[in-house]
Amino acid sequence: MNDGQRSLFRLFLGSAIAVAFLSSATHLLAGKVTGYKPVIIPCSPVRGGAKLIALRRFYMDGGEKYVVVDGRSFRTAIAKADDLLFSASWPEVAVSAHDFPPYLAALGDATGRPYPVQNQGIRHFERNLDGAVVSVDLCPSKHPLVRSIFTDLIGSFQGRRRPVPVAIAVSAFWLKNHGRDLEWLRSLETAGKIDITWVNHSYSHPQVFRPRPWELSKGFLLGTNVDIEKEILKAEEIMIEEGLTPSVFVRFPGLVSNRKIVEKMRSWGLIPLGADAWLAKREVPRGGSIILVHGNGNEPAGVSRLRNLLSARRSRIERGTWKILDLRDCAAAMYGKRAFPAIKKQKFAGGSFPAMGYDKLPRIRISQSRRFFHIVASWNLLSHVVPRKPPVVVGPGVVFAVS
């Protein structure tokens, strides 16, 4: 067992209680979503156990509900308000020194500089991992779902790993027009054959103007008259109304974004997801890669190369030395073991935190006490929290306050 595998195992054990709650929370709902709003509220289950952060509040079927995330495991769930206990001082997330939420570290890292026009965010995980993350993009399309992607994955790991984890970046337009394909995917998950992480891929996947490589700054979400709130938050509403649970990940159409959009994702608690192995572009997967393949029928070359990859890895798959990795577990492992040590070594005297890129974190105030760090994810919503002593500015948008 290598270091990457040990990290995943430790994160699995450390998040067992939280995952148990998230698994039992309401996540298959029917009805109309109303009053859908971003929030940042620390909370925990009424019966105790997990430290959660509520990211969305909405109403459905006459009740108040929340989309919550476990900051250690990156798992999300939809929970009733009555099932949650909210912090008396809601802007403050108090955690032990060994419980700094990896989710906050990932959010800061993935939404930081240098804001490239393409492929912002997490592009790959640690290179010592024996496998890769498979992400399937479902942009709007008149073609049916390429089901062979999923049957090939299931067949390749038959008897070796069940369920096979897969990240599906889905657009709301695809959901609205592919009901039978969606039901088929859910049937695979219900049968325990795949484990889906639902990634936000926008509402309409704007592409009135299809940019050439040198025109990316004018395309997709960067086009004129694009309503970014509708494209992202409305897409989550549709996902919930279809019985899906949105994750904390977002994949920009065409992987194209700019600083303004990325900072908006940060304020909504969304982690941009890139890729370093877009198969249709002949990018070669490595250990810890995030593979991108389109399952909407628009990129058959990528589907063919995924099949060839699985065939080429067959002997390693049979020996258990190459796996399909879970996006959430990889994020939890990578940011979980790097988040706190980078802070622990500092004396909060200013300067940067190069080990973890803390100059990229979204306005997080950290006050030191004997046994606890009070981590205030202040974003724009929580800017009214005032530290006890004058703040030390260590980077753009980042304030550390020593109590």
C-alpha cells in the first residue's frame, strides 16, 4: 500500500460517521424547488457526529431543506432543516487542529491564481496514485447517451471493484431531454454497479459562439448576455428536481472561465474541476489523472480511446495495480494531508504559505488558541466577522488574525 492509498484509507475511516449521515439524508426528492439560495452555515446532524457546512437553502414539498457537505469526505447530501443543528455563531467553524476541513483548502486552491482562460481548478491528483479519475461530460446533445462508456467500465472491473466510481458533469439541458438515459444511469447506481458524483456542467452550456483556440475569451460562459447565476444555480435546481444530489464540483463548459466567474464559484462554495487527460485531444493519462470523455455522442474519438485505455490496462486491473478512483476520495486525501501541516508550521507572522498555496484561499480568518483553530470561511457573505486583533494580510483576499 503506497502513500496515496494509505491517505485514501485514513480519510475513509475518519469520515465514516459523516458519510453514514449523508447516506441516510434525503437525496431522492420529487417536486418543485423554490427559494434556492447560496448560504455558508456550519451545522451538524441533530443526532451528532459529523461537522457539515450547509451550502444551499431551498424549499421543496412544503419543507425547508439544505444541501450540505462533509468538509472531510467531500460528500454532499440534501437534508431537512429539522435534521440539522446550526451553529449558534453561524459564521464560525470551530474545528480541532487535526480537523481542518480539506474542502476549504481545496476550494481556496482551485479558485486561486493565475486564472487561466482554460482549465482552471483541479486538473489532476497525486502522481503516485495507481489509477485515474474518469469524468464523463454530458453537454446538450441530440444524440443518446453513449452507454458503452459505463458498460466498458463495469465490465473491466467485474469482480474487482464494485461500484465503479465515475464523475458525471451534467448540463440541465441534457437532463431535460434524456429522461430514459438518466433513468438507466440511476438503475446502474441502484444496482451497485457505479457510484456517481454529479458535477455541475451549467444550465444551457452556452455555445452560440463556438470559439477557435485563440478566441476562448469570448466563448461559452464568457459570451455576451450569459446569466452566470442561472447557468450555475438553476442547473443545481434542475438536478435536485430530477432526484440528483449536486456535488461541490463544477466543470465549466469548454473548461473556459475567467477570474470573475471563478471568484463567483468561490463565493458559492464550488470547486472548479479541470482535466489533464482529455482523451479526444490525445492527452495521455498518468497516475492521478482526471480523464475527460464526452458521453453525449459528440466525441466518439474519446470514447474509443477510453476503451483502448481499459484494454491496455487489463493486466494491471486484474492484478489490482490500476484502478478507477473516486473524485471525492482523491480530493479528500490530497487536501486532507496537506491542509493543516502547512498552517501548523507557521507562527502567523505574515508571509505566504507556499506548501499549500494559502495566498489563494478565499478570505479565511484563522485565530489561534490553545487547542483549536477557529476557521471562518468569510467569503463575501461573512465579511462582517471582525477579529479581536488587527488582521495580518498575507495575500490577496486572505486575512489571518491572531487572538
